Amino acid sequence: MSKLKQNKPKGKSSKQLTKYASGAMVQLRGVNEAQKRLIAKRPKLRRKQPEQALEQAIQTIPRITNETVAEHREEVLSSARKYIYPLKHSTHKIVTISLSLFAIGVVIFFSYCVLALYRFQSTSGFIYGVTQVIPFPVARVGDHFVSYENYLFEMRHYIHYYQTQQQVNFSSTSGQLQLNQFKRQAMNEVVDEVYIKQLANQNHVTVSSDDLNNEITLLQQQNRLGSNNKVFADVLKEFWGWSVNDFKRELKQQLLAEKVVTVLDVAANQRAQYVHSLLQNGGTFATLAQKYSDDTSTSANGGAYGFEITKSNRDISPVVVNELFSLKVGQYSGIINTGDGLEIVEVTAITGDEVEASHIFISFNNIDMYTNPLMAKNPPHIFIHLNK
């Protein structure tokens, strides 16, 4: 085509142009004939039939035999390892980081708790909850560790009562002195509990569920725990910050100490039995009260209480009140264990729902008389500093 353009004459007539066009057409026909001959010389591709293509594809698939199965398996696994190994590495790294963060968190948490308990002696609800789960020790008695939770249990009800009922400000100077006193008192109580339990184990003394329930029932019957269970629970929460189970826990410990003293104070038991035998042999109640009763406020008056007693009287032990209202005028009771001593009571008059009575009281030794020797043998090691 470039040749045609080069041979095109300029400024020619129409006749000359017609002649030129005819020559160009001849040249084009020559080019087309040459192209046809070139195409004709190309080999013709034969289209494969679908059956032939499928057969050929099948023949190219590698055959797996017993001899080559291991080789093919390794080939497949090797192609997958490039994806598995990075994933394993990533998972291992995540696990390592997670465990490291967890370990750091545990260390920080325990460090905070140790400082709060042993340095700052916190009594907060959070720290108390921690000690209920983790048995941090506050003291050691022989081979036995005293739980920090026991100490906080006692401390928190003191603090609650004096803050809510007495409006004591423990941030003040006088409040701090009072708080230090409570700390020492609470520590003495939880340490004594350990020695009391040792004495109980040695003398096979226990407090059963029946013992606990009977005591609570008696208190409820005399309206000493409120008119109903809800009132009782509300009073416990308001005054001491306790639940009913907290109250039972404290009462059980108290009953255990009383039962231990009852077993160990042989002299008091013998005196009470001797006085009761004298009554049975015709002795005069007033005379025996003057001679044997340890209650100096009533012994001079022949053991007379000096006031009328009702079923809800809180100045007299509930077991004594219960016994008084089962007697008639002139009758005396058997030996009654009040926890802090042994009593024998006599009804002298009954007026409606009130009675007048006298008693002979034989006091028990203080529990310290039995725990002090154990303390001298195995003195406690306190883990916190208690200011005097």
C-alpha cells in the first residue's frame, strides 16, 4: 500500500487517474492471491473428539500403587506444610503472649493483695472477698495457720457496729486508738479459736447441727432474734453486717468453747452436783445460795433475782427462762448449763405471765485457764503489726 501511495501522480487528469486506479486494483488482486496461497500451505488443526480428550487426561493422571503411596503422601503433605507451619508458629506465639500476660496479671494481683493485707491491713469488702477464696494466713499456731479471713470476719463486724450504731470515726485520733484495740481483740479471738479446737479434739467435744438449731429455736421462742426470720436477718445486717449464716458461725464457735469448759472444769461440775444433792436431802434453797452461789449480787438475799421475770427477759440466760416457766411455785430445777456456769433455780411466785425466782450459780473457769498452757507451749506467730 505504501508503494501505491508513492506512485500516485499529482495533478493528473481524470483519465490518468482512472488508469492509475486500474493498475492499483491489479496490484491488490495479486496481493490477495499471494495471501490465499500462504494460508493454503498452513497445516490444518484437527479438533479432538471429547472422548479422545478425556482418555488422554486420564492417561496423564499419576497411578498410585502400594509402592508409590508413601511418595504421593509425602508430596501432598509437603505442599500443605507451607501453610501449616506459619499457622503453628502464629498459634504458638499467641499462646506464649497470652500466658505471659496472664502470669504478669497474677503477679500484680498477688502483689496488690499482699500489700493490702500485710502492709496496709485493709478491711475492705473486696479484700475480705479475696481472703474467702485464697487462704492467706494472718498468724501461725504450731503447725496450724490462722486464716486471714477469720480475722477479718471478727474485725469487720466490730467496725460495722461502731460505725453504724455508735457513729465512731475511725479516721480520727480517738477512732484510731479504738480501732487498734479492736484489732488486738479480734486477733486474740481467732488465735484462741485454734487452741479451743485443739482442746475440743483432745476431749472429743463437738457442736452438732441439732445443738445449733436448738439454741436458735430457743432464742426465737423468747423473741430474742426478732419476731420473724426477716426481722432477724434485717437486725443482723443492720447492727453487725452479718448474714444468718454468719450468725450461726459465731454461735457455733461460742457453743464449742462453752462445751469445752463444761468438760474441763471438773470442780464446777462437782460443786453443782453436791449442792443439788443437798437440796434433794432437804436443804434450804436460800441457805445453800448464801453459802455456795458465786453470784455475789444475789447470794446475800438467798439467791433471789430481785425482779419479776418474763419470757422475753434478756437479763437472764434463755435456758434458765425456759426452765423457770416449766416449774411450779416451790419447785427447783436440775443443774442448768448456761454456758458461763451452772445454775439451779427455784420459783417463789407466779403472777400471770411473770415469775419470781431465786438461783444458785456455780461459775465456770474462764477458757483462758485452759488455752494459756497451750499458748505457752506453742506461742502464736502474728504476721501483721498490731499497734498498742
